[in-house]
Amino acid sequence: MSPILPLAAAAGASICYGSGTILQHVGAQRVERAASLDPRLLYRLVHQLPYVSGLAIDLLGWALSLVALRTLPLFAVQSAVSASVGVTAVGAAVFLHERLRREQVVAVVVLLIGLTLLGFSAAAEGPGDITSTGQALLVAGVVVITAAGIVVARTKRRGTGAALGALAGLAFGGTALAARVLVVPSPWIGLVHDPVAWALAAYGVLGTLLFGIALQHGPVTVATAALFTSETVVPAAIGVLFLGDRARSGTAPFAIIGFVVAIGAVLVLSLRQPLDTTGPPTL
């Protein structure tokens, strides 16, 4: 199977995620800040039109990522999706007046180069296999990330937004892993009895809540970059180690270089704070 269509889906997901995040940030800044991992925050957020619009765009991006994940290795899809941090960075500069540092602008360009190498090396795959132990660990991850989120959300340190973004990334990474190994039965009603399907849904809700809180605790570019760092690295490693993900024959060096370059660029965007904003959001 040609990887062109799933790669296009991954690119579309990246654009959706990047633009949707800007709208979600605007909506999150308009409601009372959550002092803990409070599900009521989602109730307040859904009354904000920018947030709902951003969430709808994100859902479209998620659907596109599922298309890509059915046939491409996790390291390629997750790295492509992480490019949305570049879309977010540019959008934050234009609409939220977050002045990017020179090295952040360079990082966006480098990120695109890394993703190009990954796209060149990606081999088409089928759904991965998972053991009963793997299913149990996948479900247990929901509990672990929830517990960590409760602890982190109660802190008021400078890095809280980045930490919450990283936890949200782990949750969304869980959705990617679940989508990669999910076996869709016929008829679909059989998914009701599949723990992987329930884990996928739980990770999605948890990631949305954690990221909503993260957007209230720091610059949107930092929270987003932290999210995509963890969302990319962890699932990619699991895919290579346990699910048989691989690069096309003869392109492994390009895959390794592309992955390292892309993640390095995301880390630069994550660790470097934007310069002070020059005005309120224009959305």
C-alpha cells in the first residue's frame, strides 16, 4: 500500500491540531483557572465558542491521524503530527502576539526538514498486535496519568503548564497506541466489549482535560511543544520496540536523523519561553 494517502492525512492532522490549539487557548483564557484536575473545567470551556471551534478542528485532525495510524508506523505519524507545534507557534505570533525568539523560528524550519526525512523513510504497515498484558498496561496508563495530573495541577510553579502539557501528550499518545492496535470487529457494536476501545476514549477525554488546564498555566507554544514531545517520543519507542514498526528498506538512517532532528526542534520550542506578548489576542 502506498504511504502517500496516510502521509497526507498525517499532514492534515498537523494543520488541524496547530490551528485548533490557538482557538482552544483563547477560549481557555476566558474562563476561571482550574486549581486541580477538575472535570467541571470542560463544562465551562464548552460555553466558549473559540474553544468549541478549536475542539471541533482537533476532532477532525484526530480522525485524520487515525487514518494515518492504521497503515504507517507510529514514529512517522506522531512526528508528523508534532509539526503542528510549528503551526501553533506561527499562529501564536500572528494572533496572540507571542513574539518568537530567533532560535524558535529556526526550530520551526528544522522541524519541517526532520519531518520531510521521516516522510521519505516511512513504510506502510498494518495494525499492530497486542497481548493481554499489553492491554492491561494500556488501560492502567489511564489511571497513572490521571493520578499524576491531579498532583501536577495543584502546583503553582512556573513549569506547571509544560508539565501538564507533557501529561496531556502522554494521554493523547495513549490514543495513538490504542488506535494502532485496535481491531475493528464486524459489526462495530463489538467495540463495546473491547478494553482497547474504552482506553482510547478515556485517553482522549483525559488528554483534552489536561491540555485545557495546561493552556491556562503558560504560553500556548510551550504547552503545545511539551505535549507533542511526549506524544511523539513515547508511542514511537513503543511502536519500534513492541509493535514491529520499521522504516522502508535502506532508509533507516534517514528515519533516525529525521526523528532526532524533529524532536530536537520540538524541544527547542518547548524549553524556550516566547518573548513578552505585545497585546491581547485578536481572535
